[in-house]
Amino acid sequence: MPYYSPDMIMKARELDLLTYLQLYEPDELVHITGTTYCTRTHDSLKISNGKWNWFSHGFGGKSALDYLIQVNGMTFVQALERVLEVLSISPTTPTNTPKMPVQKDKTLLLPAVNENTNRGIRYLKSRGIDEELIALCISTGRFYESYPYHSAVFVGMDKNLVPRYASIRGIGNSFIGEAEGSDKRYSFSIPHESDTVCLFESAIDLLSFATLLKMSNRPWNEHHLVSLAGVYRPAKELKESSFPLVLKQYFADYPGIRNVQLCLDNDATGKYCAAALSEMLTNRYGIRAVNRFPPQGKDYNDYLCDRLELPRTVRKLFTQTR
């Protein structure tokens, strides 16, 4: 494994946070006045006179190394490697240091695929999803039926169409989970060449929204359709809320995004989440955010089922066998 000498560690500790941000994350740096700055993510974290202080949390420091560990949650080695990268200092591997196995990223372990998708298709139809959309998701590997439990599996892919995430929903039971090794930066989505993202809580809501557009003879795939990897829960103090990983990754993969339509649940939780995301999108990323709650029902699948006169209890308790 790379060897970091005491001199290299000492050199890393000398890099102050302001210089680090100027060199590595200039978009994260916000000038307040004079020699005082804050970060775009944490406006209560002030940087001045070579030191930083996160006033809302009651601690601070001087070095970028401390910031990466205490604020960004990196391990010491991760933070050290980041700082040394900024300083263009490469580690060495001395001959007297035993080589250790490289730590690999977690591997996505998808459930086995059933020989057919009959139950999965009937499940999606019971929730009102359009047949063409179902066929698209199956043909692109975004949806399948698992074996032996016959659960519905929604697969999230990276920009190169490599599966990186999978949410699993039981058919005929209340099971909800994720495949082992799922990377929350890549949830279920259907990309498109557009400057707009439509954001949903779940894959079912995403597909319901697309179905509703088709029913209205409108193009369903003119924008990016992206689902969150689970319910987004902002902090009580909006300024301390973390930003969803899936959106961070999506903005990196598609830098032309300028608008986000927040198609979240039409309840108290959904509205609070929309308010938090709207503030962060505007203030941190300069992206226009618009609320697009369903006209009726809690979410877009409720609205779709109401439009199709599908009883909500029936589609939620769907138990039809092959």
C-alpha cells in the first residue's frame, strides 16, 4: 500500500482550508466580506485569518485536513490522499513495507432474474403503468422480476449504463429494500438530452408521471426523469441539510442541467423536502427549482390510479400469481 512519510503528513497539515478550496473546490467558496469566507454547503462555517470555525456545531480548526475529516466525514487516509493530490505529492511504496490488498469498492449484488417477468408486468399494470414504458424498462435492464421471491426490481445505472443500484419491492407483500452493494448516487432514472430534471421519490412515481403524460398525448421523455434513493429527509435547519447524493452525481454527469421540477409527495413531508431542495438548488447550484406536486392524491401513482379508476387498495395489495 502507499507509504506516507512523517514529512508528507506534516506538509499536508500545513495546507489551510482557504487555499485548499481555492485550488480544489472553488465553487464551494463564498466570499462574505474582506478576508472572510464561508462554504456554499455550510454558510455557518466561516473562514478567516487562516482558520475556520463551524459556529453552528461549535468547533473549528486550521488545516484542510481537519476540515475534510471533521466536516466532510473522510477517514484520515482519504483526507490525506486528497490533500497530497492538491499539493501534487505522490506517495511511495518502500521495499520494507508489506504490500496489502487494495480495498475494492462494494460490488452490486443483484437478485437472480426469474425466467419470465409475468408477475412483475402484472404488478406494474395493476399500478396503472403504461405497457410501452414497462417494455422499455425491461428491454433496457431497468426492471425485472427476481427469483425465487418474484419481487419487482428497479435498477439504477450510471452514465455508461452499468447497473449500480437496485431497489426491491415485494409483490403481494410489504417488503421494501435495496440490493446489497447499492450505490445511492445512482438510483432509478431515465436520462434524456435536456436541461431539466423531473425528480420523484420513487421509481413507481416516475413511471406514473410518464404514463400520465402519455395519456395526455404529451411527450413523456423530453426531460431527465430521476428518482431519489429513498425518502429525502432534510435537517430541521435547512441550512444544515445535506444534498441528495443522486442529484450531486447527476449534475456531475449532466453539467447542462439548469432546471429541476420537484415532483414530490403532496403531503407535509413532501412539501418540506421540496422547500429544502428548492433553497439548496437555488443558493448552492444556481439551478431554478419549481414545485410540481400531483393535482390530487398523495403522489403521482395515487393520481394515476384515480384517473384510471383503479382502487388504491387493490393495486397496493396486488397478489395475482403467474
